[in-house]
Amino acid sequence: MPMGGTPNATSKIESYEIRVNEVLPSKGIHKVDYTTNLLSMKVNHTVTEMTLNFTIDKPHLYCLTLEVKDVANNVRQCRRFILVDRTTFIETHPDRVFQFTSGSPDTGFAWQTHHSDICLSWKEYFFNKFYFDNELFNGVEPAPHGLISESYEQINGTLPVSGTPNVHGIVNYMVSWKLNDRLFVPEIKVPDFLNQTFCKLLPVNDGDTYIFNVRPVDIVGNTYNESRTLFIDQSVPQITDMWLEKDGYEQLFVHDSTDLSMMKMTFDAFDPHSGLLQIHWRFGIADTSTELIAEHLSVRYPQNVSQCIK
């Protein structure tokens, strides 16, 4: 009713019409195929709800245009977008990595040898294959002739006309972690999820074990869980009781080559947090700084080890 008018002066709504058109996927901004109406329904003013039935074999992005006409034949249009998907799911890429970038590369990123931030990366690891192959969320061209604008256009929500930021269909990552045998902390959203990384400064001590769980969520609510384990050890290995031994006597000094050929060098080595992997040793002449031989020993024991080199 116009300002100052009366109810008898209003023209009132005469009819509503819904038209459904497909949004055509492309590498850039998408177009709506207005040449073919996949569905069209027109009802009088007494009907204010409609049920639309879609029969599809794969996901589609649709544009729904609502046209309202009053008795005086004035028309207003608005549109909204809807994604229909009953079949897709999240999976992982076998050629991409999900690892602790703060870990040491020499340990396969499983051990962190410093007490700074713990950082994870899963770039291109999680994805929804259909949306990897079909980029449906890049945004949609304006309606023809500029008939739909401002609030009559879908400018917010999950599928705004400007496009939906996503990583191959994934719109969010949730992360949680636990220390040693404690419970997982509550999940939090990964800030700036498009980077597909997460860093957190946490209390760490040598010997600690952290498990991080990352849960991607795609645009239709599909989810997936995967975790990685990180061990903490900043301390260096220890070597003690290193000496020469002959006939059961230790802490001996060598006086000639005959003695040297019959003696053993013994030592104890250990690392209480991560154990020993290899022991490297060199033998040479101190006066001339000449190295005669250099080798390494593989260690079979997970923690402390005593070794003897002849």
C-alpha cells in the first residue's frame, strides 16, 4: 500500500513464477543457461510455497529465478543458487604429502628437533574429485539486462554470486591435537584455510609425542579424518666412557703399532628420548690431521647402546 493510500488502492500480487536453469561450469566466471528452462512453475497469489523435484545422476549447480507480478502487470525478479549433490565425497591424493613441515627432513618429518612452532601442511592432499574436475564455485555472471541487483541477487550465503572460496570443493578444515596420552583438545577452524597449512606454538619437552588430526569439510558437508604423529627431541646424543682396552684393561694409551693392532676402542652412547640410529667414527693421525679411515655402525637398539670398535 503506498504512503497515504488505502487498501482499496493497492493492486496486490497476482502470480508467482519459478524458473530453474543450469549454471554452466567453466574455468572462469560461469554463465546461466537461460535458453532452456529445466523446470518452470507458475502459481497464483494464494500459493507461497513450492516443492521442486530434481532427478540427477551427478551434481549440478542451478539458478532459481523467482518472478513476481502484480495485478497492474508490474514485475520484479530475484534469484538464488542451489547445489544438488547426493554422490560426491572427500578423498586423498596419493602423490601429495600431509606432513609436519616443522619436522626434520632426515627423519621423514616425523621428529622435531627444536622447541618452536609445530607446523603442518597438506597442500592438495584432500580433495573432492568431482569439484576438482568441475569448478562450480568461481562466481556467476550478472543477470541479463541488469534486472536483478542488490538484495534481489544472491550476494551472501554459501553460494553467493561472487563465488565461494574453496579448495577443490573443500570450504573448511578442522584441526585438533593431543599430547602424549591425554585427550584431544576441541577442534578449531584453520585460519586462512586456502593455504592448507596450520602452525601452533605449543608447550614441548624432549620425549613428548603429539598427534594432530585434520578434518576437511566440503561444501555439501562431506568430511574426512586423517592424523599424523610428531615426536619431540632437541637434545643431542651422549657419549661416555670412551677409552682403549687391552686384555681386559681400560683407559690405556698406545705406544706402538703392535699394541694398536691388538686393542679395542670402547664407549657408551645413548639418547634417552629418540634412541640412536647410526654411529659414525673416524680414525687418523692427530699430528698431521690425516684421516685414515671413516665408517659408520648401524644401531639395532632403540635406546642406549655400548659399542666396541677394533
